[in-house]
Amino acid sequence: MKQFILVISLVCSLTSCIKKAPLNPEADIETFTIDKTFLTGDVVIDQANRKILLYLQPEAYKNGIVPKIVVSNGATISPASGDSLKFGLPISYTVTSQSGINRKSYDVVVVMVGSWTFNFEWWGLNDPNKYEFPYGDDGSQVWSSGNPGIAITGVDKRPDAYPMRSTTDGYLGTKAAEIVTLPGNDVSKMIGIKIFPGSLFLGNFNSSSAMTNPPAATEFGQPIVGHPIRFTGYYKYAPGPLFQDSDGNTVNSMTDRCAVYAILFNGPQRLNGSNIQTSNTIVARAVLPDQSAKGDFTRFDIPFDYTAGALPGNQLMLAIVASSSAEGAAYRGAIGSRLVVDSLRIIMQ
Amino acid sequence: MNKIFLLTAFLFFVVDSINAQDQKQDDGSIHRVSIGLNLGAITPTSLPNTIRRIDAYNPLLCPSIGYSALFAAKPHWWIGTGLKLDYKGMWVKDSVAYFHTMIQGNNGAASGFEGSFTGTNTTTVRNVYLTLPLYAQWTPGKKWSFQLGGYFAFLLRPKFEGHVSNGYIRNGGPLGEKVSVDYAEFDFSNKIRRFDYGLHAGIEKSLGSKWSVSVQWQWGLCRLFPTSFTGVDIPLKNMYVNMGLSYRLPKI
């Protein structure tokens, strides 16, 4: 009996000392809502870079907007949710956590794609993770990649530790986009990811689903005005030596392939890795037919194939996607596969 | 540090008594074999506020088997030691909030995940130790004995693994971006220290001339993980109660 009491008292002494809950240290803008009719594309909260990205109809830009904002539990925001925003001067929001200790600022950025020619000459560097991203030729930040997701797994903080980066091995000018399939690391293996397939795409990376549903984290598409007819560019490709399946087993009968395509679809909701091939919002496709090795830069010029019966609406969006492993979304590919793309263009009617 | 000093001082006292005892007599020893069960947890002495709830706990079946020897020191006093194979384990499911963790990759210190986790954690521990206790025993009458001393243990086989689920991590800390986690496995077995030491306290009741039952508390003073390991950022220690049954070996 005595022993029993001793054990019980031991267990109780461990469970009875749960301390008071800490005040919430988080300071996120969780949602930022504007009437959909004001948008050309859904609002993006870029949590990794602390930006609110807005894709606005010209009227909304001119007259301003009144967003509804939800922040972390217990946190406060300035300016407040429901205050009207006028564009022209820089705007930023500051969120203070419930704990009062933490403060986070989000810059509001109005994104407009002015030019659909991408020469990949200008690159930025993310801080603090040190991965690269390209700017559009008009200075807009419209490209993303899987790099932000790979940053979470804690790879080395240098550009060439990430699958997508700049290279001086370009076709025109001084730089191009290099996309490489890399081996996974210890942290990615905890969630069953054995390779990091390289990707570059027009759109955004949503970190929140990076581990639960990685294909959904790649949100494809930027608003486009006009009628695209051709997708052109230059590429070269070298598949890695050993193709492996999602469990990391070598599949000798397979050789890795690259993927380069453009998809036109009805927004403002973006497509993602799970529905980019199948969504019924798709209006037209331009898909690179030859996915095999190309030692030298090879030009492609692909007409958009409009889906019969699909009607282009007034919130059209366009996604360009390039990957060093065509089956990378399923974590199938060859470590070392390398795709370089340069001078991508969407030709309008 | 103070605890370690006291323990060391105590052990010196014990060893000194053994030496003194050797000169007096040499036939006052008792040898026993014992089996037992370890019940307890690997836990910090005080739970941090990032642990919000213990949802479920199972002590697991953690047997011990050992040999112990008692040497008479002076009337009513004995010096005890021995060797024991100890399983020390538990299964626990708990809810945590903003729990700091840093997981280093094996490929080099520069790579790894650092951040905070909010959600459910499930951990299974089952370590096997070879334990060497050293204690003074006071036997005022015929039935009851009381022990106080320390122990040193070598880790023979580690197991510390589990998974996190239904939650999210924040990259870098509370202000980093939120990443949902459905299920992620961890295995920190090879990060556990190869040794453990701590305090030993016990009560023993004699059931006649051969058999006795005991309750012994082993209070670990050594952190399960070295401070350089930050995957579990709290000072976990072995806190165990052993319930044992001993059989006195006949004199050879």
C-alpha cells in the first residue's frame, strides 16, 4: 500500500505543477480581407517576408480600400482593422503581441505586372535565410519558388544551398535562373521528404501548408490583362544520374524530365501544385513538349492551346512554372537534375 | 553544483566507513538478488509553462533485475552497493505551446531547424541502464531498513522517440512564419548521455529471513541530454521509484 501511495504521489507531483499559460507571443496578420470585386488576384500575406501583397483593379487603387484584418489571438494592430487605406505613400501595419514583447511590421505592396518579358537579370536576396529570388524586368516581385519552404528545414544560409538561384550561365545578358534538384535533409526526412525538387514559378509560396500539403504551398499565377497567344524562351537541361521514387529507392528504368509550362486561368483564386493540371478554371495551356536533356540553350515557342468552351473572364491570371523534376510535386526525381531558363516571354495578340 | 558536492562528500564518508569496517570484521555481509519494477518519468523537476497539459501517461513495463551486497559497518548500520539492470521509460502525450526546439542536421552544425512548436507531442522513452548504487542503510529493528546514498548508471541501450502532431511550428521563434504540422517523427535516442547519476533513497521491509520488499527512489541529478543538444530545450532528468522483491543468497 505504501508503495502504491508513493507512486501516486510521484505521478501527481509531476502533473499537478502545470503553470499558468504564457501570454501569446505571436504577432501575425492572419487574414486581410477586401471585397473580391476590387481584386485582380487574391490578397497574399507573405509571412516569411512580412508583406501584404495586393492585386487591385484600377478603381480600387485610385479610391483606396477598407480591409478587415484578423491578427493573432490577443494581439493589437495599428492602423486598426476597418480603417481606410489610400495608396500613393508607403503603408505599413504594426502588430503587437498579447505578451507586449513582440512586434512585427508588414509592408503593403501593390503588385502590378507591367511587362511579360522576363530576362532574370535582377535578383534579390532573402534575409535572414539567404535564398535568391528574381525581380521582373519592370522591378516587380512576381516570381517565387520552393526556396522559402526549404528554408524552414534549416539548410545552410547561402544561395547555392537552395534549389533555385541565379547563374551566370545564361543565354542572354549576364544571368539566368538555375533550378536544381537537391537531396533532402534530416528535418525534411522527418516528414518523409527525400528530395528537394527545384521550382520557379509566377506566384507565391504559402509557408503554412509547406509541411502538411506541400503541393498546396506553391500558389501559382499573377493577374494578366490581354490575350496571350505564345509562350517563348530558352532552356537547357541535364537530368541527374539516378531517378528515385518518393521513398528514396532508385528506379533504373526512369530518367528525370524537366517541366516548363504556362497556364492561363480565371482568377482571382490562384491554382496550386495539386490542381494546376486539372482545375476547371483553366482557359489555355502552353506546355513545353520536349522534356529531355538539352546540352545547349534551346529555344522554344509554344502557342497557347485554348480549351474549347472555356470562357476568359475579367480576372484572368497566368502562371509560368519551371521545374528540374517534372514529377517533383510527388517527390520523384533525380538528385542533380539541372534546368536553366532564360528570356521567358508571353506574347500577346 | 551543491547537490553534486554533497553527494561526493557522502560517498567519501561511505567509502571511508567500508575501510574502517574491513579492519574490524569480515563476516558481516549479506548478498541478495532482486527483481523489481521502475515507475516514474523523465521530466524536469518543474514543468515549464510551455507544457500546457499532460493528456495521457503510461509508465510502461520497466523491469529491473540486480544483485546487491550489504556490509555491516557498526550496530544497526550497513553499507550497500550492487549492480542492477534498470529499464527506465515512459510514454507520454502532452500539449505544448511555443515550445522552443532546435534540431541539428547530422551533416553539419550550420544546418538545422530552429523555432517553436505548438501542438501535441507524443514521446516514448525506454532506456536501459546498468546501475551501481552506493548507500548507507540504517536498520533500527528487525523489520524495517532505511537507505540513503547515490547511484551511478551507464546507459546500455537508449530509446527516445516520438512524434509531434496537430500543431504548427514557427520558423526561428514566435515571430517567424507559421508552418502547420500534421505529423512529424523524431528520434533523439543517439543524443542521450551515456551515463546518469543521482540520489538513492529507500525503505525496505524484511519478510522473514530470506525475502524482503523495498521501495527505492532514484532521483536523477544529471540531465538526460547534454546542454549542447537543444531539440528538447528543458532539463529532463530520470525520476524513478523502484518497487522490488529481494531474495537473500545463502552463505557460500
